[in-house]
Amino acid sequence: MTLPTTQKAVLVPSQGAPAQVHDDVPLPEPSATQLLVKIIYAAINPVDVFTTQFGLLVESWPFVPGSEASGIVVKAGANAMSPLGGHFKEGDLVSGCVRLGVAGHGTFAEYCLLDAEVAVPKPQGLSLASAATVTVGVLTAFLGIFGELGIGIEGIEEGKGAGNGRWVAVFGGAGAVGKFAVQTLKLAGYKVVTTSSTKSFESVRLIGADAVVDYKLPADEIVEQITQITDGKVDLAFDAVSVNNNLVAKMFTAIPPSSAERVFTTTNDWDPVPDASLGFVTKGITLGPIGRPESAVLNKKLTTWIPVIYRLLDNGKLKPGDYSVEGQGVEGIPHAWEAQKSGRLGSKKVIVKVADE
Ligand SMILES: NC(=O)c1ccc[n+]([C@@H]2O[C@H](COP(=O)([O-])OP(=O)(O)OC[C@H]3O[C@@H](n4cnc5c(N)ncnc54)[C@H](OP(=O)(O)O)[C@@H]3O)[C@@H](O)[C@H]2O)c1
């Protein structure tokens, strides 16, 4: 396949500067273990603001943002092995979460690099548009549940997880991460009480939440409702929206422990963690360094889980969330990014159709 030497991409010249579309950004070259992907759909995530406004993980400026996409492999390194086994090859459809902040990887472009060991082959049962919306959410949920909460993954595909009907509180079940946290915990055999705004009550129940509480209620009332719903028996908590340290501290203070260990995992890996003297352990989730060679432990975990994720997405046991296509081409990305930042699309993932399949 003949590839161009340059591409269109969104560039942020320096930290906090406005994004601009350029048409002369060099096409990156994949290493032996990487893929060059022609982006069909680029997804927009909260972390894209953290990289561009705060410089999170950004190695150099100007910088092409964007952390998640789906597309077609146009070049595969000689050792670019699929997590499903075998080599990736030209024409394969994939989605994934790229290295954050590293040149050549940003997905607000026509082409991006993707590390093969953490690439998710597109399941037959999923459209390429949906595939662009799932990887950040599902990989983060798996890290929280099977990594930080220490829940066993065995049996989840057969509905024989070890949860035994115990309760987990998921804060923010309607978000991209939260939707997969709720569904995965159900597959693992747990009961889930979650929080969302009232407009998302129906959708979180449809993906399996046993009970839902309005996150806009006063904190005491949320804790009271969770206490009643769980009969005062909840020792695991997952904050999928990064803003609930105080609420979780309040909940675990109000509800006495019903098991030897209480664990709280959170997508918030930047604020100080709640005081350990409150009787629970807080474990931050860190997907950000995905793909980097120094993240061998993280990458290995994800490689191991991707075949499970692939099958659960393919057979519909894990369902992607709703999305909204908010633009076309690389030129459409800045406008779509503003739509995502405005919050007006609620829990819908914002994507851009960068090119035709
Ligand atoms: N540490 C990591 O490795 C990692 C990985 C992935 C994501 N994250 C972080 O995790 C957070 C969530 O990411 P995401 O992609 O899932 O976000 P998202 O889909 O954009 O989240 C939006 C959803 O959150 C809901 N929400 C907002 N405030 C809430 C609250 N106080 N309680 C319950 N629900 C609330 C919104 O509901 P309404 O619209 O109805 O108000 C909306 O449904 C972000 O801060 C992201 O940066 C961290």
C-alpha cells in the first residue's frame, strides 16, 4: 500500500494553546511491535483536556492530542502480535487506547501508532464506530475491578464469577468507565448499586445495575439510600467519575464493615487519597502510561484481559454505550471536542468520523 508522507492532524502548539488543524504533520513509522492505523473514528475523552491544558504525560510540544480510536491497520511491525494470538496484518480492523503524550500516537489525526500488545481487534458483533468508544472505558473498568479491587476474573464469561451476590457501590454508572464497571461487576456475580443523574436511571438499570441513586442528592441522603439498598453491607466501592473521595469516606464511615477488608478504587489518581484511618484502602487506577515500554506490568495485564474483553463484546455480554458522531474529517475534531467539553451530550461518547472505511 502506498502511504502519504504527511497527514492532517490537530496540533496544540504549547500547553493551554488553542488547537489548530495542520496538513503537513509527518506520518509516523511503526516500530517492530507497533501498528500504523488509518483512523476511521476518533473518540474524545476527558483526559484530552488533561494532556493539552495541564501537559499530563506530554513529552514534547507541539503535540497531537487524542487517546482513543478505531481504524484499519495499514502497516504492521514484524513482531506486532495480536493479544488474540498471531500477527496483525494490513487490513485488520482494530481499536485502542494509544500512548498518551507521545509523538505519533495522538488520535486527532488521519493516522496513529498503536502498540500491538494493547490493541483490541474489532469484534464482528461491533461496528467500527462503537469500537472507537469502548477501549478507554472497558480497560479502565477491568483495571479497577480485576486489578485494584482484587476480584478474580475466573468464570466471568460463563456467569460463574465469585461475587456471590455481594454489593459493590459504583459511583457514576452512566459514564464511559462506569457503564463497563457496572456490567463487568454483574458478570463477576456482584450486586451493584450505582449513582447517576435521574435522566440516566433507565439506561443504567438496562445494563444491569440492581439499584440507582441520584448523584445530585445531598451526600447524607445518598449514603442513607445506599445503606437501605444494601442492608448496610457494602465493602467495595468504585468511583468511575473521579469526584467522590468525600462521598466514599462518608459512606464507609456511616456503614460499619461487614468483611475483613474494605477497598475503594478510583479513576481519580491525582487528588490526595482519603485518610487510611477511616478503615478502608484506596487504590488509584492508572491507565495513562498504557503502551509505554516502561509500563510492562500494566501492558501485560491488559494483553491478558483483551481476549476476554473481545469475546464479551462480540457475544453482547458487554454492551457499548450510546455515542454521537459530532464531526467529519480531522477538520471536524475541534468543534466535536468543544461539544464534548460542554457536557451537553451527557453520557454519550463523542466521536468524529475521520475517514470512510
Ligand atoms: N485514572 C485513569 O486511568 C482514568 C482512566 C479513564 C478515565 N479516567 C477519568 O475518569 C473520569 C470519567 O471518565 P469517563 O470517560 O467515564 O467520563 P464521561 O463518560 O465523560 O462521564 C460523564 C458521565 O459522568 C456523569 N457524572 C458526572 N458527575 C457525576 C457524579 N458526581 N456522580 C455520578 N455521575 C456523574 C455524567 O452524568 P450527567 O451527564 O447525567 O450529569 C455523565 O453520565 C474522568 O475524570 C476521566 O479523566 C481516569
